[in-house]
Amino acid sequence: MSYNIDDSYYSLVEHEGKEFYGVRLHKEYEGVIIVYGTVSLKENMDDNTAKLKFTYLIEEASTYDTKNLESDREFNNHIGKILQHILEDSLNNRTGRIGKNVDEPEYTYIKSPLEQ
């Protein structure tokens, strides 16, 4: 499984009546739609690393079994790498936001460590 994630591995999708965007997977796990929930980052200052933790909900499993996906380590690593790409891309493009759909006023800009 490739971990050189770029925009071609996913697209953001809006679900009518839902307040959060979904992420439709392409290439690997084609057609699965997930919604990320709580996201946290735990830094380890000793070795200068960080661990990304997140929750998610599978909105559409496509041709896959939801329970199998939830327990599949490769799937969880893959969607973790996609989340990492989304966060890094948002920071690099200064579009990082936390909250609901773009139309909602409850967003907070994520400040890049380089801006602090």
C-alpha cells in the first residue's frame, strides 16, 4: 500500500443535511466515504515526533464490509495518512480550519508553527 498520499487519493464530499464534510476515498478503498471526528496530536519532545489520533465514522462502505474496515490495520493507517495530508495541505495553504461546513461561522484558523 502506498503512503505517498496526494489529492488524487481522496475528495471532500458534502452530504445534504449533515454538518460535516465526508472524505471519499479513491484508488485504495475506492468509494468508501468516511467522516473524521475528534482529532488530536500528541507530541513527544524526547524524540521530536508526534502521534496523530482520530475517530471516524464510515458513512458509505462501498463494496467493503464496515466491520472489516474498522478492524483493518492497513485501512486505519491509510485514512490516517489521508488525514495527515489534509492537515498538512491546509497548513501549507493557510486554509486550515476546524469546525463545520464552510458556510458556518464557527471556524478557527490553524496557525502554522512557522507563524508563531
